[in-house]
Amino acid sequence: MDSADIGKLLHSNTKYLQPQSAVEEIVGSIDIADGIASMVWASFAEVSLEERLAVNPDTRESTKVFFIKQKRHYQRLRSRNHIYLGYHTWENVLDRLAVLPSFLELLDNNNGGFSSHVSYCADQCAEEHGPGSGTPDGASAFHLCIKIGDWGNYEYAVYARHDFHTGHNLILTIGTEMEDHAVHLMSRLATGIQVDMFQILFYLVSLWLNQVEEARWQMDFATQDLEARTGFASLQGFMDPLPAEQLAYGRGLHITADYLNNVAYGSGRVGEALLFLQDQLLKFGSVRSEAGHDQRLWRRTSQLQSALMQKHSLARCQLDQINRLCARVAAQQDVTKTLIAQRDTQINMQIAKAAKRDSELMKGITVVTMVFLPATFMATFFSMVFWHVGAETEVQLLVDGWIWLYPAVTLPLTVLILTWYWAFPWDRGRFFQNNLSSTAFKRLHTLFSRSEVRKRNRYQ
């Protein structure tokens, strides 16, 4: 990366604490020297960075671990890293710790990743540090960069460096829940054993694996709750399933499925980190051997290699379990959809049966109407004024000369009504929408809506 890219990462893509911010610039640090660990959790105003980096000249090997809070914040069209330090403080940390620019690129990358680098010194490096510091043009330092992408609101990045000349280790941990990381790491270091850079990284990655496992257990219980709601589960149920009318394809299913995908992503990245550490541990031993350093650490390296293999096996099995949970949640989504569809089908069948009963009732009414229709017509026809009946003693039926008016008016009206019935579309809203302008249709729609509201208010 060139200076322009580094400047962009530090300015455009990163957000810092403002000078007037009420949030303090808290930085945690652990100093491990001669098997004794001490932790400081305070601002640089209380304990300066120089004091934390100071090393006792009598100490052969030391390890400095720093913890800085960081979280990516998502906006509508972009995302930015939020470093909980001021800009100048963060710049000073990067400069004093001599952090590689490639780590800044990895920190800005939300996808995560890993990288390693071996830096070499020139001829004067051996002269400056003495004959035990390595061969001319030999290895000077071993660098490791690890970034676990954002999963379930967790995000971690680690920069680690081992100096072959001094034997000192430096580890910079950035991410969420840094105070918990420092406390858990101190609990591991309370035994007073001598630790190196890879053992610290092993503890940190093991902590990430435990967090993923806690999230997996939470999702396991959430999946069991979803299975209990439907009553379809591979395990023995401990709750009665919900009635069909209470089932709903709600947010719980979507949230569980989405969070499980995040947990699976985190588990996969942690497993890759463990595999990366296994490879780099062998590479570190090879570089250390070429530099002519003490080989008595191979026993500890072999033990650490076995521990990394075990953790990687746990991570693989954990990811398999998470994938099974994803399959179970997907099955519950299908079961819920099927049960809801069956419930809706039953409701539609009930509605259809009720409609059939109404249809049969209307059929009966129609039959009765047809039976009385001839008598009704005859009674109505002969009761018109065009017919005259004489006295009771002289019964006679006289027809008025204007009786032609009845068929002359009735027949055209009947033809007109039948024509209108077959020709006019009965979907009134669709007819007006297709034949009126948008403004006129909106006004007409508002008029009918107000009329319907007044009718409802009148009857309430």
C-alpha cells in the first residue's frame, strides 16, 4: 500500500472520538515478563504508552498485549470503522507499535482475512544487536495479521510481532468486548508459566471459539422453541404445539435463520484462523531454526501444535452442528408454511360449505318464486286499469282500447335493461378508472369513500 491509500484508510474510512466527546480513550494492556503478568485498563493520560512499552533490561523475553475497542458502524450507503480513540492517539499507537500497513488494510476489510510476513535485516543489523541476533540478512521479525469479519455484532482483529533480536513479542488486539478479552486472558496467565506470541494468539482464538459456541447454544434453544411451536421435531418435544389458528410465519423464524448464518460465518472464520496458526507455527519454527536461535522450544511448539489441531477439530464439528441447526430452521419454515396453508385451506373449505348452503337456500327461494310467478303475473295483469269487469249481476270482461300501451312500453324497456346488463362492466371501480382521468377518478373515489364513511357512522 502507498501513502495515499494509508491516508484514505486513516481519514476517509475511519471514525474517531472527537476531543469534546464524553467517551474516554481507554486502552487496556497486559505486560508479561518472566512468567508474571500485570494488567492496566486506563487511559494514556493515566498510564502513558511509553510506560507500557518500557522493558526491563534484565528481562530476556517479554510480551506486550494491547486492547483497543473498535466496531464497524453501518450507514445507509456506506460503512466506517469506529476506533474509540482520538485520531492523534491512534496515529501515535500505530507509529510507536510499528504496525504494518497491511494490517490497516486488513482492518478496513470487513470480509476478514489472514496474512504473515517475515522482515529481514541488513549486515549492520547483526553488528548492532550482537552475534546472537541472527545471521547477516537474516530474519529480523515475524509478523502475523488476523481479522475475523463482522458476525453477530462481534468483530476482532489481531496484529502480532516477534522480534528475533530481542525476543520480545507485541500483540495488538482490536475489536468488540476488549475488556472481557483482557480479563479472560489474565485468568489464563495467572498460572505464572512462560508464554510466547503463539500461545497468546491461541488463547485469543480459543476465546472467540467459545463465544461462537455460546451463540450456537442460544440458537439451539431458539430452534427447539420453533420446533415446539409446530410439534414437528427430530427430538422429543417438551411443549404442546400451538393451535393451528395461532401459528404465524413471523419475525422469529427469519431472525433465527439470519443469526444462524452469522454464527456459521463466525465459526468458519475462527476455524480458518486456527488452521492459519497451525501453518504459521511451523513456518515460525523454520525461520527461527534458520536464524540459529534456541531449539529447546520445540517441545512447547509441538504441544501448541497439538492444541491447535484439537481446537480446529472442535471448530469443524461446531460448524457441522450449526449447519444442522440451519437445516432444522429451514425445515421449520417449510412446516410452518405448510401448516398455515392447511389452516387456510380448511377455512376456505368452511367458507365454501357455507356458500353452498346459501346457494341451496337461494335455489329453494327461486323455485318457490317460479311456482308463484305465473299466478302473480296473471293477478297483476288483470288488475290493470285496461280491464273492466261489469256488475255482479252482469259479469263481463271489457278491454280498454289503450291496452297496446302496456306491450309498447314494457318490451322496449325490457330490451334496454337486458342490453345494459350484458354490455356494461359490473366492476364499477375498474370502469371509472379506465374511462376517467386520474384527477377525476381520485375525486370520484374520495366522494364514494366519504359517502361510505357517513353511512357507517349513521348506522353505528
